[in-house]
Amino acid sequence: MLKEMVNKQQRCEICGEDVYPLPYICKYCGKTFCVEHRLPEKHNCERLAEAIEKTKNSKILDLTSEIIEFEKAQKERSKGLLKKLGKKIRFK
């Protein structure tokens, strides 16, 4: 019985091909696949949509913080340019 469990774990979930010694284990669903079915898109991974959504949300948060940082830098730069311009105008 133990041998059957080991063999089942070493077979592709889609086609049943023997994947020993290098099984591909999906990082999203945790199932075992052969070379042909290793990509989430190839085995219709049930957790792929969830992973894509998490990635989108994290990228949006990263982008939002970068935009805020950029806007702050632009304001500081504008202040500096206005100060320089003000000094030039006063001394002429």
C-alpha cells in the first residue's frame, strides 16, 4: 500500500505519466505534474486566478506608493526651483 502511495505521488495528475526522479510540484495547488503539464496554465490550476489576483493587488499597492513618492519629490523639486527663481529675480 505504501508503494502505491509513493507511485501515485510520482505521477502526473493530468496524464498519469511517471515523473520520477524530477516531479514538478505546482506552487499554487501543490499537485504533481510532468514536464508537459507543469505550468499552471497547462493543468488548469484551480488556484491560478487567486494567485493572479494577489499579484495584481500587490502591484497596485506598490505602484500607488511609488506614485506618492514621485509626487512628493516633484513638489520638493518645484519648491527648490521657485526659490532659485525668486533669488534671481530679487537680485536683478
